[in-house]
Amino acid sequence: MQTLTATDLTKTYGEKVLLDHVSFLIREGDRIGLIGTNGTGKTTLLNILAGEEPLDSGAITKPNDYRISYLKQQPELPADLSVMDAVITGDNPAFKTIKAYENVLQQYTAHPEDQKLMDRYMKLDEQMTQQDAWNVDTDVKTILTQLHITDLNQKIGQMSGGQQKRVGLAQVLIEQPDLLIMDEPTNHLDFDSIAWLEDYLAKYKGALLVVTHDRYFLDRVSNQIFELDHGNLGIFAGNYEQYVTEKAEQVQTASEEAHKQQQLYKQELAWMHAGAKARTTKQKGRINHFNELKKNLPKKEQTQSVEIEVGQTRLGKKVIELKDVTLNLGSHPILDDFSLLVQANDRIGITGENGAGKTSLLNVIAGKLPVDSGVVSIGETVNMAYYTQMSEEMNPDQRVIQYLQEAGEEVVSKNGTHISVTQLLEQFLFPRSMHGTLIRKLSGGEKRRLYLLKLLMQQPNVLLLDEPTNDLDIGTLTILENYLQQFNGTVITVSHDRYFLDKVADKLLIFDGNAQIERFSGRLTDYLNQAAPSSASKKTTSAPKEKTAHEAPVEQKPAKKTKRTYAEDLEYKKIEPEMEQLDQTIQNLKQQMAATAGTDYTKLGDLQQQIDTLNKQLDDKMNRWDYLSQFDD
């Protein structure tokens, strides 16, 4: 079994510690998702493992024949190479034979009468068979087809950034390395390509290390999660869902421990305030203990949560209306007699084919792109903020706090309190030590987070978001999603992220290309499930212009339950006193543990076991109470 071993990896960037004596193993068959807040060093760790960035100290050991392939966020492909040549760049003898065969085939097709070309073609045809290169050639073309790259002779320099990313993905997949490293592989992929990639990686024999914001993808391909946080690496068994469960339990335990430490600190603080008489030389050890407690108290900046408490201005009834709008970009039709009424509190997700005009629609709404015909009307009370794919130009020599101060010194929160720029930065995971940091020292993700914060400081009531998940870490996305769910305004977002759209959008515009736009009421998952044919007999020759989640046939369901039964009513009346009794018993056992501490470890173990059992019973009763309480008396 091929194994990579990392021992005591240390890496700093200026004053920031990215890796602090980190150790781990990557075994054959491991499917590792690497997560962490922007700026914690995820891409740096990938670069180190790929041999593209040096360590300060530590060691990486692996077998001599161990091969690593690395898909960067922006692949570095020679502009003058064709797609096929770029994909099969490498030392594999089969790659060289395929290149030569494709080249001579092109020449021989143009000049079939040339005997030398014919002889060369026949020789290479035989080599293709000997080296099993036919299968490799087929695999390359299959992968490219699944990634919607069809012109294999197109030059890399003529392709868009998204197309180049897909060529880079095909390149690392075909190499079949021992360790496949991928940084945001789902960026620029359509839904069917993502589904295909998930299936492909499920059958992959080597190890996988992936950084991605796509939580559905992460959940389906990973069997381990690495969490990078302030230079430390947490390792969790299982997929993303299992990680979330275990992390929640860890946070709960840490919260309880922090509470205990705070209580102990308060007791010591009271003793320190008692006066000099209590602090004789005999108490020197206790003073030292107090100072140690104070030093080790949990620090606010260590948390990995983001809070967004910025309020927004009132939004009137009229928001946005597009009426009979037509737009063509060159020879490409984007909108054709298109009408759309956007109302207050709408949550609209825009998705579909790459290059079909999704961003163009946002630009039309934002007034950045004029239409060929039709009317675009914006309500008088609309205060719009537009989070574009490319951040505004930032002065690299400007400091973080100065950048925000350009938008204002403070904002008003939802409850009317004033929040300073310093407090906002801390809420957005910029600790005070970073407020004076030059913008050029921030990571790409940190710059995007800062850009988002500046937009929210404008307190908009209409948010336009263009592919926000491409640059934000999962932690920031989670809180942004929660914020959008509570946002008292209108949200229109372009995204390919299934998880994000499921959480923030209940109306969809699906761009199919050539100004064909489907409308769908419901979640993206509902749309994808409905769009995927379950059998050949269900195929239709033409799709309706507008679909809704309710059009699919559904099973007859029994009438919704509204009242408790007589037995449930009796149970409901007894359950609260039972929960109180369990809670009191648990508190008594904890007091016994405190009295026994350090004297009888066997008894401590028994008491802890009793507490765990009672906590489980309390949780079960709490869940039952929650269920019963939803019905009428």
C-alpha cells in the first residue's frame, strides 16, 4: 500500500503561523476533504505536498515511485498546445505514442496518397495496440466529453478560464497518480459534470485530497475531513455530514469546559481581590495558578464562526421589473422578449449552462449592461449591492481597516445598536492583529471576505450575488446562507453550487443557452430530480417553458396530523416534570464527581457513565417533547 507520511510540518507567512508541527498520513484509498477559513493555509499545504512550495521545517516521506498530480484553482497550461496535447502531457510512454499517432493521423487524412505518412501511421497504429494506448486515448476523450470539451484541436490560449480549468481536470484524472490533489475542482462545472466526477472519484484507486466549497460534493466523495485552524490540523473520520456532527459535539464540550474554566477564574479573581492579607508568601503557588488560568482563558479570535448583524434599509413594494427585454452579445442571443417581476423578499437563483448569459442578466439589473430593447425598471426604495465575480480594485498598500473606513466608521445592526468597523472586522474573522495588515498580504479568500463585508456595510435591501461560493470558505458560506435566510430584502444569486442554492433560493431561472430560460418554483434539488428521466418512457419531446415542483405526480398522503391522541396528551403533561427530574439528578451526580475529584478514579468513571446514560435519556425525552408540542391541545 502506497503511503505518504507528513511529520512535524511547519510553515509561517510573515507573522502568521499556517502549519504548526502538523503530522498526518495519506493512505491508498483515502478520500480527504481539506477545509478551513480563508487564509488559514489550505492552498499552501496543497502546494507543499505537490513540491511547489518549501517547508520551514518538517518532513514528507513517500516511496520513490510515488506519483502526485495537482489541479490548481487556475491550471498553468501552455497557451500554444491543443486540448489533446495539454491533457496527455507527461512522461507516460502511452502519452507520447498517442501524441504522435494523433499528429500523423491528421496529416495522413489530409494526404492519403503519401506513402511515408501511411507507413508512419501503420507503425504508430501497432504501437498503440502494444502499449494499450487505445484505452488511454478512449479514456481521455470520454473524460473530455463528460466535461463538455469537444474540440480536441482547439488551442488552450483560445479557451476561457472555465474551459481551461476543465482541461486541467482532465489532465490530472488521466494521469491516475497515487495522490490526486484538487483545489476547487467543481468550479466551472455543470451539474451533470459534477455528478459524473463524483462517480468517477468513487471508483478511483489512489488517494484523494480535495479543497472544495461544494458541500454536497464533499459529502459524497470524502471519507476523512482535515480541518486546518490556526496552524493546527484536526482529523475527522467520515464524510462532511459526519464531520459536522462530530464538530458540533466538540464545540459543545469545549463550551462546557470553557464555562468551567471561567467559573474557576471568577473564584480565583475574587480571592485575588480579597486583599493583601490573603496573599501571603504561602499563597505564591495560588497566585501563579491564577495567572496561568488567566493566560489560558479561551480567546475570542480563536473561534471559526462568522456573524453578520448588519441591518438594511426598508424596501418598498416595487423592486425590479424587466418587460419584453431583448439582449444579444455579438451573435449570441441572451434574452429574447424576456419579462421578470421581482418582488420584495424574493429569493431567486440563476443557474444553467456556462456562457449562456447568467452574469449578463445581473449586469442588466445592476444597470451595467444596456439592453437592445425592452424596459428595465428599478424601484425608488431599492438600495442595491452587487457582489461580482471579480472584486473591485483594491489598493495593495492600503490597510484592512482603512479599506472599510471608506464605506463608513460604523453601521446600525438589526436591533438598532451601532457596530464599529473594528467590531465588524472581528465578526468577519479578522482579529485585531490583522486590522493594520496591508491588503497585499491577504489571501485571495480573505480579500473576497473583506469585499463582501464592505458591500454589506452599505446596508442594502437588494443583493445581487455572482458565484459567491467560488471564493468563500465553507464557514463563511454557512453564515452567509443563514444571514440571507433572515435578510429582510430581495436576493438574486448566480451559482452552480447545489447546496448553496438549495438553502437560499426558492425560485429558479435555468439558462439553457440561446436565450432559452426555464422558470422553476422550488429547490434546485427538486428541479434536478424532476429533470433527470427515471426511464426512457418518461422522456418528452419538448419541455414546458415553466415548471413547478408540484407538477410531478405524487403519492396520495394521509391528512396531516393536527392534534395529539389522548395517550399522547397524558404523555405530554408528564414529560416536562420527568425532564426536570433527570436534569436535577445529573446535577447531583456532577456535584458528587466534583467532591470525588482526584481521590477515587473508579468511582469517577462510574459517575460519568451514569451521567452519560441520563443525558441520553434527557435528549430522547427532549426530542419527544419537541414532537408532541407541535400539535394542538
